[in-house]
Amino acid sequence: MMIRKLAAGALAVLMGGTVAVVLSQPTPATAERRGVAPLVIGHRGASAHRPEHTLLSYEAAIAMGADYIEPDLVATKDHVLVARHENEISGTTDVSARTEFADRRTTKTIDGRQVTGWFTEDFTLAELRTLRAKERVPDLRPDNAAFDGLAGVPTFEEVVQLAQRHGVGVYPETKHPTYFDSIGLSLEEPLLEVLKEHRVRKVFIQSFETANLRDLRAKTRLPLIQLITQGGAPYDWAAAGDSRTYDDMVKPEGLRQVATYADGIGVDTRRVIPVDADGRLQQPTTLVADAHRRRLKVHVWTVRNENSQLPLDHRLGNPASPVYQRATGDVMGWLDRLLAEGVDGAFCDDPAMGRAVVARQTADPKL
């Protein structure tokens, strides 16, 4: 198993093209101190290398050594859960070019914000099956566009089956649960049904809202993760007129409340190591230690390859270059720094990068 993990870094080069990395000096063996290696979570699969939320992306993440693969879940008109980052799908499928669905374009209010486009809940699964997936950010990841049109929209069940065939976990996120409840397409019940049918135990269930996690806690003992952004508030709080924010949630009392229904938190990396207005790293916060005192796991998101997505301290290359923003920076050094803070796992767009860092930190010196 360790040899497979050590080989995963080389596989990233084979699967993703030329990947330049800088190996920083190893940090203290954080994982060894805890006795458990940090998890590598394939963010939307291996979205640095394949269009996100496709079986192609999940397969690549598994091959690169991910411990878990992450499907964001939304519902179809006939109440089937599918993997899309949002229920509006014009940016991730070819729906806007499909004349037979032109009349489905509409404007809706999702979590208090008006969104115009095509929405999964207006399509049956059979109709969604006719669409083809495409790269969401081709300007940032132009090589991924080579895979446009090759994959469809997978169901949650298909993602689970893929994970089980390869012995990895699944880390589903329920997207916009209050909204889907409001239109009679609750996400939690079909989610639990799929997990139960396939006897899934290697799983974390995550959400940015709180009420659905509390409801899930009453129905399952599977581990739940409260997601926390850098700003704002859970939509269910805002919709109920609750003035609390995510800033309140990361305070000791807020973490105590989270621990009553969740097993961990999934936080923006800036909650662990803040950045200033220029993007330079500041002194770490006490969040990891505070959460661990409440026996909450801490998973951070998202570790991305591109300079534009990294702290200024970990960008590489000539800023004057026209491709500087999308060039691969010091991803491994950045993840090293996060793991040194004691986080329990990281969502990685490039799971091979994550696997290489974790493997280096935990490798048996006899190998």
C-alpha cells in the first residue's frame, strides 16, 4: 500500500502532463504525532486534470491515490441525486448548445441570489443523460478542455459504486439543502438510501448549512462535517433571521455547538492560516487546536495547483508571463505548511500532489 502511495506522485505527471513542483523541506511528522495520516480528498475528483464531477475525474483521483472522492450532490426532477457543483449546469455541460432544451432556460432565486441558466431539477435523469460534461474554467485549465464531451453527468450511486470497486471513501456534499427542501426534492433521504443500499461505511457527509446536518444526526451515526467559509453565514441561519455568522461558529462556544451534531469541520484554508490583502500568509490561528479540543476533525479546502489559487508565498515563475496565473506553483510546500498545523485532511484538486506530501511525511524509512 505504501509503495502504491509513493508512486502516485509520478502518476500525476503521466496523467496530467508536465507538472513542475518544488519539494520543500519536510515538516515535523505531524501525522506520526497523531498516529493517523492526514486524508487526501479528491476535490470533485481530480479537477486539476479532468472536468470536475465526472467519472473521468473520480477515476483519475483514485489512480492518483486519493483516500476519498468528493461528489457535490443536487437533485433531478425525478428525485435522483447527481454529481454537479451547482444545480445550474450551463458552465459544466453542453446544455446551452442543445436547442431541444432552449426553453428550459430560466431565472431562479437560489439561497437569496438570482441565478439564470438551466437547472438539474428541471430535467429528468434520462434527459440529463443526454448532456455531455465540459471543463468549467477552461481559461485556468485549458488542458482539461481536451476531455469536453467525453463524459456525462454521473449519479451519486455511480460514484459510490466506483469508489467501492477501488476501496476508497466518498465525501458527498448536499448543495443548497434549504432550496431543495422548498421544492420538494430533499437531498438527505435519497443520500442515506444510497449509502444504506450499498453498505457504505467509509464516508463523510458535509454541508455548509446546519439544520440538515442536525436532521441527519438524528437519522445516522455516519460522520458529519460542518463546512465553514471564510465569510458569510449558513443560509439556513440567514433565512431564519439568525444574525450569527461563520465567524461565530469558529469561536470556542460555536465549536462546542457544532460538536453536538457534527464530527468535524471543513474550513477554508484561510481559517487556519490567514492571508493579508496582498495574499501573503499571516500567523496561523488557533482553530485547529480549538477544534481538536472539542474532538472535531479539521479538513481544509481547497489546495489548488495554480499560482492564482495559491498564497503569494507559494507562487512560482515569472509574474510577467502570460501563463503565470495558471502555472503550477509550490503546491506541495503549501500543503506541507497546512499539515504542519495539524489538520486531519485536505481537499486537493490534484490528489497526487497531496498523496506525495502525505507519503513523504509518513514514509517508512526502511522503504
